[in-house]
Amino acid sequence: AQSVTQPDIHITVSEGASLELRCNYSYGATPYLFWYVQSPGQGLQLLLKYFSGDTLVQGIKGFEAEFKRSQSSFNLRKPSVHWSDAAEYFCAVGARFGNEKLTFGTGTRLTIIP
Amino acid sequence: DAGVIQSPRHEVTEMGQEVTLRCKPISGHNSLFWYRQTMMRGLELLIYFNNNVPIDDSGMPEDRFSAKMPNASFSTLKIQPSEPRDSAVYFCASSPLTGGPYEQYFGPGTRLTVT
């Protein structure tokens, strides 16, 4: 079965600084990969997804993620964060040859300081 | 599109009472998922449906929980009787496709408090 690890529980970044959130997965083949964002009191919103092809994927709100097969990683990046990016971020993995279920990581809480 | 709609947004009830949470998926989506989110356990999948048919209910905590999807535009999650440990945020999500782990679109959630 697939699994996903988000090593950082909480990250603090200054507004305008760059951001990288880590996500590592475990799966025997190339999985389907997703990043979601959850603002306080809200549901999860899809930021981006990777199924195949170009390993650098662009998402909404200026986010991008890079799939690295050799490192089993799918890290989320943003070149310059805004105060509105403060939220919880979840990485999720799905089994390419499996069912409809996604396995979510435990999340990384992002705090932005002025 | 209105997105996934959940009601109520907040529910406060006393232990032992029946609770019914409702979900309207995005029109045309073929899969529907019920999740529970708590600080201790994170996001847990409770049950999911494909084309209105329950596929996997292995995440349902116990017999007090039941879910139905009578048609493509409506699903319910019922807890009877409710207990304080059921307090959580319950999310419904829908996905446009079956046959694989495609992107899911989440509703705003129902915050349930059982006293």
C-alpha cells in the first residue's frame, strides 16, 4: 500500500521569502500525487496534481511542485509567499494501479511573519 | 459550479442523539467520499461510493455510523447514537472519475460537537 510522509509539522516563513514544503511517498510504481491547502475553517482545496509527463507541475496561487522519482519526493514550492498563504498544506498519494482512494499526509502548518 | 455542498455547517448535539450530515456532490462527479478530521487522527477516510454504490466502508468506526447515497446528487452520513468522541469536522468530497485515484474536491465541512 502507498504511504506519504510530510516531515515538517510546522514551518514559519517571512512574507516575501521563498517556500519549500517537503513530501515523500512510498509506492512501488509512479503514483498519482497531489497537494492540497486548507485555510482555517475551510475544506481542502486542490493546488496541483501530477499524473505523468513533465515532472515540474504548476498549480494555482503561484505554487509549483517537482516530482523526483529518485528521491520519492514531491516537494511544493513558491518563490515569494504572501500573508494569505498561511494555512495547512497536505500532500496526498494515490496508487496508479489501484482504486479511488487517496492517502493523505499529516499536514504542514505554514505561518507567515511580516 | 457551486462546488460540493454540505449541511449543516455546524451541529451541536447531546450524547445519544441521532445526527445526520448531508452532502451534495459536484454535478457529474461519479465518486463521493466521506472523511473525518480531528487533531489527534488527522484526515480519515470513512467510506466512499462509486456511481452511488458503496465501495469501501472499512474506515467507518463502528456500527453507529452509516452512510447512504440514494442518488447521484445526494448522500448522508448518520451517527446513531452519537458520542462525545465523534466530535470532529466531517468532510464530503467528490471526484469526477472512477477507475483510479483522481483529484477530489472537498466541501466546506460540518463541524460536529457532541456534548
